[in-house]
Amino acid sequence: MNITKPLLFLLIFISQLAHSQINPENVTIARDSWGVPHIFAKTDPEVAYGLAYAHAEDDFKTIQFTLLGGKQLLGRYLGKNGAAVDYAVALIRARKTVQENINTLCAEYKALLTGYVEGINAYARTHPKEILVKGAFPATIEDQLTASMLSIASFSGFDRALQSIFNGKVATLEQFRPKASNAFAFSSSKTMDGKTYLNINSHQPLEGPASWYEAHVCSEQGWNALGGLFPGAATILHGVNENLGWAHTVNYHDKLDLYQLEINPENKNQYRFDNQWLDLEEETIKLKVKIKGIVIGVKKKIYWSKYGPTVVGKTGTFSLRFASLFDIKPMEQWYKMNKAKNFTEFNNALKMTAIPGFNIIYADKEDNIFYISNGKIPIRNPKFNWTGTLAGNTSENLWETYHPLQDLPQILNPKAGYVYNSNNTPYSATAPEENLKPDNFDVTMGLERWETNRSKRFAELVSQVQKVSYEDFKRIKYDLQLPTKLSYFIDETALYTLKPDDYPDLKRTIEKIQHWNKRAEADNPDAAVFKLFYDYCNEKYYLKDGNIQKLTVEHCLEGIRFAQNHLLKNFGTVEVKLGDIQKLVRGEKELPIFGIPDVLAAMGTVPYKNGKFRANAGESYIELVKFSKDALPEIESINCYGASNHPDSPHYSDQMELFSQQKTKKMTLDKNLVLKEAKRVYHPL
């Protein structure tokens, strides 16, 4: 049967309308010269449809990883590792919680989700060969919400706590190493040109389900935002709209509590609670796991106590409880943050306290700047020690309520004219004389008290300028200098007490590391030695109880010897630049890359080949914004690779050169300008 091309498109269009409430002809996708999608439509759901379709064009595979987790089908594709995710979804009752609470979502957000899911389904229907697991589509909004619950749970520390239980290491919950993210804002009183500046600079994995994708969404219902989102997200997660912008960094207040249950010696399915033996709720689930190409069914029991999901580990039976276990609205809150027109509306969105964590640095065109250690934090009984594992036998430590927004650490419009966070304590967020005091906050929140090298370096830099030019702003953002006194979670002071002449076989390597200027440019001649030394010692001697490990002379010599041996073996000399061993890699492209852990422009790596290392986390998506009262924000951004995850796309790696040179590209929220300069304008199928 010979079907002409116009007739084929007509049949596809009719089929699409039969499955969707949204007419794709009403949705316009404009791709700019970098391949970044700008999606335009009359309504928010139509824009969400276009966002889903455009993102799927660029990275359908990673989006599917997220959705397959929500459908508990990841084991069919990834085998045992995927089945572990499917188990976790069942364990936290994500699907059940979604089904029981879906009608609590506001009508606008449910409509948005419906549009997004229809867009994903449309792409799957028109690209069936790209579907990873047969029967995975069509997706539903329940799938979408279930997947988001799992993602939010991981940000609450659920996956790490679960691993600790299975590993038998739960006497005290681990304090997790701060991840590297930066955000800061300057009000007009601090800037030379009288504009308000915002730095959006979350440090994330460069690839995978938690990597940033850049998009611009614009409807006629007041949604016009540009920024970063993760695969499977239906809204911008951090970015800027016509009036305001916000940035996130990870915070480390106490997001999760772990309880050890007292099990009845005569009945292993009962636990003591308020002097009674209660039955654990028990359910048998069937996981589908691909093993050697064959999908088999595996039965697994899951348990639930009054505290929440319950696991039998090596050292006992434990229950986990965290705020996001019971809340399906985090993404709705992000949507309302997207739509806010001013600080009051943005603050009203925050009052939902649905997002369990993340610091927020905010700025707007009215010259407001704001910092908050945001979170959904339980109101806990102060008679208990919440820093370790609790006894799971009393209603006295079973929290049910949460701190309102006004209880959380926050600073609005400080006189100093700036706010900042680099995963450091909320008690250092602006000038010292205006900082918050720990005594004013509930100790059971578990608010972090540490500084990072990045927070200390920012404080050094901002203290050196009375007024900040835009060039200063970018110089601070891209700074590669460690602070005068280091704040790593290993104390390397002993390194600088070594006398090189005492160790002839290590003399040159010790000299290089001691003479290093503590900078991390790609062409730095001494940073490679420190990187190798630090990575080795941090991995081996980092204390998982949150304390700082003071390295001994022997530890330092061990780390130096490792660095020297690595360089001699792979490069034949210790005279190696940082960019010679550290690369930004995408396909066949390999570029020298700046950065080490905990400089402001931080970069983490994993082994690559021939003794080299590949950047895998840190600087990734960057968005810099200038606000003026009567104009659209001025925006520049960069992503580490490009807009597409397809190796045959011209946008697979076209931003790498700019990124590695710490340069950016101009972006805009102006619809007319986008359409005028677009390289391709089309409708989704």
C-alpha cells in the first residue's frame, strides 16, 4: 500500500488527536542556534506538552529511566540495579500515597501534568523503536508523580539510609559530605550599575537522571521561565521568569529519622509500641528482573510500621521516616514558584513547605534579594537525641506536624546588599554583622554548622570590593582559588610541615604541592599533584561521622606517594598540568578542564583512561541574571555539553568549548526575539 507523505502526516495527526486532549498544532517549539528549546502556546498544559516532547527529542532514554522507576519497571531494563529502585518505590508506598492524595493537587497543576504526560506519550507513540521496555507506555500522571516522589525521597537521604541499614552501619546515621553548589545575589546597593544580580550555579552530575536540561517555557497564561530541569520534570526547577529568579543549593538539616524497632522474641512480625505488641504491616511484591536477557519474577516482602517503611537489616529491624514520604506536592510548589510575579507570590508558594530541602537564593526586578534554608522540617520532641538512631517504641518521638515557613532561617534584603550559600551553614549567609544566630532556631532541626572552602572564599572575595561590577560578579562566580585557610573534611595541615630534603624519593613532588598557589586552572602546573593527593586521602580517610580527619605525616606521605606513582606511571613525570590529566569528555571530544573539589568553580572526576580523569560532577548548568525594574532580565547561560544527548546531533557537544573556557551564551525571555532568531520552528507530532 503506497501512502503519500501528506496523507501519512494526516493519519498521524488524526491518531494523535484520538489519544490527546491537546492539539499539537497549538504548540510551537523554537530551537535556537544552540538547540535549546523554547516552547510557546496559549495555555500552560499545552506548553508542558511541548516541553515533554522537546525534551524527549533530546533525551528520551533518560526520561524513561525516571518514568520506569515510577512504574516499577526499571528492573526489566537494568536488571538487579533497576529492581532495587522498583523495590524502593514499593517500600515507601509512593504509588499508594499518590493515589490517596492526587485530588489534593490544585486543578492548574493537575492540568499541567496531564499536558506533560500527553506530550511524553505522543513522542513514545511516534517513536516506538526508542521505547526501552515493552508496555511502558502510555504513561499516566500517577506514574509521573510516583517517579517524582522517589526522586524527592533520594534528596531526603532515603537511599543512603537504606544502604546503611543493609550494610549494618546504622548505630549513628552518617553525616553526608556536602555537595558543591553555589548561589549568590547582589542588590542594587552593592552593584556599580544599580542592577540586581543573581548567580544560579547548582553543581550536579554532568549526565544521568539528576543532570540539568535547559529549556524556555512561555504561555499566554503568565508562565514565561527559562532555566534548568531534570529529565521527567514538568516545570523549571531553578531559573528565571520575567520578574524574578531563584537558585538552589543542597542543605543538610535533619531530613530523615531512623528508628530501631524492638521485635517480639515470640513473633518476628510484631514490634513494641507504647507498651503494646503491634503487627507490622506486611505485603509481598513481585519484582520483574532482567537476568542474562531473561525477565524473571522475584517475590519480596516489604513492611510498614507506625513510623513508616521498615527494613530488616543485618543488625536489627529499622523504620525510616521523612517528611517527603507523605507529600506529593513538591513539584506543584515548584510550578507555583515558576508562576510567581513578585516576592509576595513567591513567598506564598514557599509557605506550602512541600519541597523537603534546598537552600534558596532569590532576586527580583524590584531589587529584593532573599536567602532561606528551605525545607519541610518536622516538629520534633526536644527530649530525644535526634542526631542518631532512635528507639522505635513510643509515640513520643512519632512526629506528625511540620515547622511553618517563618520558623526557618531566612534573610530578606540585608543592608550589606548580598546573600549567598555554598552548602554551608545558614548562619553565614550575608555580612557577619547581619547573620542569623543559632540560638534563635529549634535545635532539633539539625541545621548544619560548617563552612566550606567555597563559602569562605566567597566571603573573602566580597569583602574586597565595596561595589560589585558585573565583571566582578562573573569573576567571583568563576573563581578557582581556595581560601587562605582550607576547610576540607580532611585536615591536611601536616602536609605543609614536611621537609622535602628528608624524603629524597618524594622531594620534587612535595615541593610542587607545598609551592602550589592553591588555584585550579586547567594550565596550573602544580594542581594535578594536589588533586591526586586530595582524592586519595579524602576517599580513604574521610570520617563518615561528620568529624574532620586530621591527617598524620604518614597519611600525607602515603597520599603524596600515590600521586607521584600515578603521574610517573602514566605520564613519565610529575611536571603535569591539571588539564593534562583532567578532561571534559563527550563522545570523541576531549578538552582540558578546570576545577578541583570545593573551589567555587568546582569539578569532580572519575577515572577515564591512560591515567586521566573525566569530569562527572560539579559545574554543569550555569545561569547568570541581571534584573532591572522596567526591562526583561538580561540572561546568559551555559551547559557543560549541549542540548541533545544524541551523538549524531550538532548540539551533542557544541557548548563544551565555551564551558571549558568559562564563557557563556546569551539567552532571552523575549518571544519575538526568539522566533526571529530561531534556527528551527515547528509543531510536535
